[in-house]
Amino acid sequence: MPERTVVTDIDIPFARLVVIFVKLGLAAIPAAMIVGAVFALVMALLGAFFGGTFFVSRWGHV
């Protein structure tokens, strides 16, 4: 049976933590672009399948 371990404290210097968060923030940009492209593709396929227009202006034409 494996032993249980409890972590009570992690000592990370502030500068290193800032670097980690900057890297995470920069990595989120291309990830958001990919998620947005997938979402746009799914919406385009749904629009083509159901034949509706999702983007109609106030005057009733696209």
C-alpha cells in the first residue's frame, strides 16, 4: 500500500511566479485563437445545416 503524502508549503520566489504567470498568459493567446476558430467552424456548420442566418442586422438584411 503506498504511503500518503501531504504537501503543506511550496516556496516559490515572487519573480519566478511572475515568469510562470506571464508564460501562462502568452500561452493562452494561441489557445483562445484555436478555440475561437473551432467555435466559428461549428457555428458555420450549424448555420449551413439549419439554413438560418445568425447575423441579421436591425434592418432585416445581412
